Amino acid sequence: MSAEFDGRTGRQGRLSQWLRGRRPKQAADEGGREVLLLAAAEAGLPLAPAAHPAAGYGCSCDRVGCPTPARHPVSFAWQTQSTTDRAQIERWARHQPQANFITATGMVHDVLDVPLDAGREALTRLLDAGIEVGPVAGSDDGRMLFFTLTRGTPEDEDEWWPCELDCHPETMDEHPGLRWHCRGSYVLVPPARLPGGDDRSVHWVRGPEHPLPDPLSLLEVLTDSCARHVGEQSDHAGTAWPPRR
């Protein structure tokens, strides 16, 4: 179901193999898809149906110029629709065989969403340090998703920020490249297909059988890796991170 990086025996070899681009093989048939979706639900991740790729880079929603093709829920009621009920997920999966699924964040879990290269570096550092990481998904659109316990609604609102954070570079001094999906947000849950080819997907790097960690236990390493990633990009482009407006 996932690439197993936890054990001391052979862990580095398996991790290095994945980092060279050989992610774990996942079942492509409908039975395998349903098994993976049910495993996510059994781990407590609430699911709801989402759009799927159509006509190359298009979206099954048929919206002209869909801004997030194959990456969004099919219902405006996705927050109340999201569920871990096995029977309902089986019905959705069988009646909508091409559908992707999203998992609603801020209920049971949050997701720390970082650039893929930064995520790879952070995953290596976290595992080497013996930190409990939890489920991790890789996305072929260049992101890595670290699933954590939700912080819910902190008493101090200054301790919480939304997933739109990285849309505003002037707020990104300490957390470049990081999106924190929490209240009112969602992410695609594996297995999910992305536009642009049959081999583009969202897939488990570490499966949902791993316990959800506290997000703060990952945050320092993730933000440091994101800062390195942004710095390397700036050096390569010969320009600095977008200036404050």
C-alpha cells in the first residue's frame, strides 16, 4: 500500500530508491483503487467524490477554463458530504469509476503541502532524526503532502493560518512555499489521476496506516526545507523571492 520507510533495516536503501524516482507500485484496477480509498477512510480521513481528467488537460466538470482540473470536489456540499462511511464510499467508487476523491481537512487531519523537492529533503531529515512522520503523499504536479492531526481552532488565532498563505508572498518570510490545509480546505487523496497523461497521479509515499503526527513536530524541518528550496530557485533564476508589495 505504501513505501515502507520506517524500519531501521533497509530504510535508507528504500528511501534512496524512492528519491531516485521509483515510487511504490500501486494497483491500477478498480479493486485496488477501492482498497486504497477504504484504507484512507478507515484511518479517519473523510472522503468525497472529485472531478477527474478528461481530454488531455481538461476536467470532467466541463467548465471552460477550469482553474483546477481534476483537483476539485464535484459537489458544493463537499464539506458536509465528506464521510468515512465504508458503504457510502464503496457506492461512490463503484458508481463513479473514474472519479478522483478529495479528503476534507480541518476535521480529523490537516495537510502540510510543500514543493516536491523540499518535501523529499524534509522527509529524509525527519526519518533520519527518528521523528514520527505519518502518512505522506506525492503529487506529480510537483507537491508533497504531509498528513497530520488537525489543530482544529486554536484559542490564539495568531497560531493558525490558512492554505492560501503562499498566495501572498509578503506573508511568506518564515514559511516560503508552505500551504497548511486546515479548516475549509481539501486535498486529493490517493489514488488520484492528474491531467496530462495516464502516469500523472497523486500516490502514497507512506500510507494512511501510519499514525497522524502533531503538525508542529514537522513544521520546523518542513519550513527550513522550503526556505532552502526557494533560495535555490532564486539563485538559479538570478532573482530574489518576490518583493513585498
